[in-house]
Amino acid sequence: MMQDTVRTGAYQAAILSNASDFEGKVVMDVGTGSGILAYFAVKAGARKVYAIEASNVADRAARLLAANGLSDRITVIKSKVEEVVLPEGEKVDLIISEPMGFMLIHERMLESYIIARQMFLKPGGRMFPTTGTIFAAPFTDASESAHQFHRDRCERCCAVSAARLPIRSVARVSAVNPPIPASDWRNRAVVGSWTAKFGCPISRGVPVIAALWQEQINKVAFWYNTDFYGLDISCLADAAASDHFAQPVVGYVEPSCLLSEGTATRVIDFEKDEPESLHSIDLPFEFAVSRTAICHGLAVWFDVSFDGSTVKHVLSTSPSSPGTHWYQCRLLLKDPIAVNAKQRVVGNLHMAANTRYSYNLTLTMKLGGSEAATTDGSAIESTVHVNLQDQMYHYLSTPAATT
Ligand SMILES: C[S@@+](CC[C@H](N)C(=O)[O-])C[C@H]1O[C@@H](n2cnc3c(N)ncnc32)[C@H](O)[C@@H]1O
């Protein structure tokens, strides 16, 4: 984590370029870890820093800070911040912390950061970072470069690309590969076979189209076995699918996989919000889809903003920003949705805090507008339940900034 220079450099810049907020002030670092943020605060002129750390890392931080002659300005306290009592009930001018997990909310440390504000911040004191914002956008499990690869080589399969497809309905998308009826678009087997067709013989061997979604489906395939040492285990296939798709996928997202220009956002204000407001969070969305594709789910990332008196700094973990150890997060729909360019995708991401220092997510995505029904009139909608603490890491691509 210390070696994540995007992260460490952003904190250094945010703190040192706002030295006027720190000069002569009493600061608290919540979850000091190595103590490096407390050190930056001293470099910016802080008179005293309380460096709070719940784990045994506190001992290492104390050693490190002592070895660098900082013990007179930084006091390491080994405790959960919720249980800290400062000498003579002292209050602090500024609280710094790095409480973000992946997707911002994982680990539920934001609540401890806000509780520290309630317990220790003087009226008018500042929080660094000041706000956190969750961003979401629909994604397809295939990159634009992959599409380009196909377009360059194959007239047939790439007729599905937006430019040549009449924008009418989901049925039009399926018409490219007849005879799949529109009502089957929610059927993962059909989407899978369409995906297989999309990867035409010319491009065979290019493992890019729906690679992630297909990987999860492949794991489920085992459970369709009707003769496993004589046992029919297929009755558990649906449960296995739910388990695999309940895993959030942490890794870099290629910006070209995003299917909308805009993003949906949910801001958390660390200077105002109460801890309880983080127990249940909703992120409603409505996206205008920018190109025809299969929507495999929702890509989610975050930024935090340091609203200093001198300058505002933003640390972003977006797909188009330099990579960080938080990567981005993808929530995969077990049943993807085919969308035409300019169609709307609407829905909600509900995040419910759980007892495993994380969140249970419910993602619902559906087509909006008059074209949003199948031929039998039912809504085209897909829902998936995700356990944020059961993340799977997927590092197959590199961050946009380094490619
Ligand atoms: C992301 S790490 C921070 C790393 C640190 N900023 C650094 O640069 O080395 C979060 C730290 O907060 C600590 N922590 C989590 N919850 C805490 C709490 N309630 N009170 C005190 N420390 C906590 C963890 O043990 C962990 O070391």
C-alpha cells in the first residue's frame, strides 16, 4: 500500500499544498498504519499529531517515527479510535485518514472516520479527505480495441457494431444473428452462444469477448453434470451460478468497455454525514447507452476530494486514471442485457452494511423507454446479489494510464 505511489503521492500533495490548514494545528490520523500521513502532517507544520492505530502495526509505526526523530510531535496510540480518550479531553483541528476500501465502502472504515469527527473534531475543524464519491457506469465485457480487431477483419460478425445497426429494439440486435428471438436475450445460454458467434472464426484465439463473464459461466458448467459418479448434480447449478456471480470482480477496467458517456454518482460528505447514513446506501441510475453491445453489468469506482483552503486535490481511481491498489470493481449480471445505442438503462445499486465489515449489494438493471420490453411485453430486467467481501481479483488488463 505504501508502494502505491499514486495514493501516497496524492496524500502528500493534498497535505503539503494546504500547509496553511496544518500550521500550528493539532491533527489526528485515524488508522495511521505506517504513520506516513502523520509524518506529512508534521511536514506541513502540524504542532502535534495523534496517530491512532488499532492493530499491532502501531508498534512498527512508533518505531519508524522514533527512528526518524518524530516522536516529540507524533504520539502513536494503539487503540480503536472509538475507544480513544485524549489527554484532558483534547479536541483536534483536523482529522486525516485513509479509510477507503475498494469501491470506497468495503471494510466499513468510513464509519470509524466519521465517528472520530463526532468524538474529537473542534467545531469548524476540517476532514482530509473531505468527501468521497462512488461512480458507476454500465460496462460490456469486451473492449473497443477488441471490437476494432473484429471490425478490421470481419464484415459479418461486426455488423453488430452500432454504426450499421438500426436503432429500434433489442429484437433488432438479435436479428443480426437470427433466429434468436428477443425474448431469449435474458437467457444466458443464448447470450453465450451469441458471444461465441461474435468471436467469429477469423478472430478465433482472441480471448477478449466476454472473457470475464464466460469465465464465471464456465465455473458453473461443472454443475450441469447429470452423471457425476452416477449422481445428477444439476439441481445445484442455479445455486452455483448465484454463488459465482455474487463475487465482485476487482481489477482494472478498460475505459472503452464503459457503455455510457456519463456516470451515476453518490457523494459521502465526511464533514456532515452521520455514520448511520452509511448503513444503507442507494445509487439509483439512468444511463444513455453510447453503443450497441451486451451490457454485462455495472463498473464501480470512487474518488476522494481534499478540499483544502489553498487548493482542492482529488485522488481518483477511475478507469482513465493512473492505477491504484483499489483498481476498479465490476458487478457482473448473471443474465446480461443486450442494448442498442441510445437506449436507456435504468436501475439501482443498493448497498446494505453487513457484519463482515462490508456490504451486501443488490444490483438491478433494466432497459428503459418504449423499446424496453420483449416481444411478449415483459420488461427486460436483470438482478444480481453480490457479497462485497467475497471479491475475486482479475488483473488481466493494465490501467489505462500505463497502456
Ligand atoms: C488503509 S490502512 C491505512 C494506512 C496508512 N494510511 C498508511 O499510509 O500506512 C487502514 C488502517 O486503519 C486501521 N484501522 C481500521 N479501523 C480502525 C479503527 N476503528 N481505529 C483505529 N485504526 C483502525 C487498520 O488497522 C489499518 O492499519
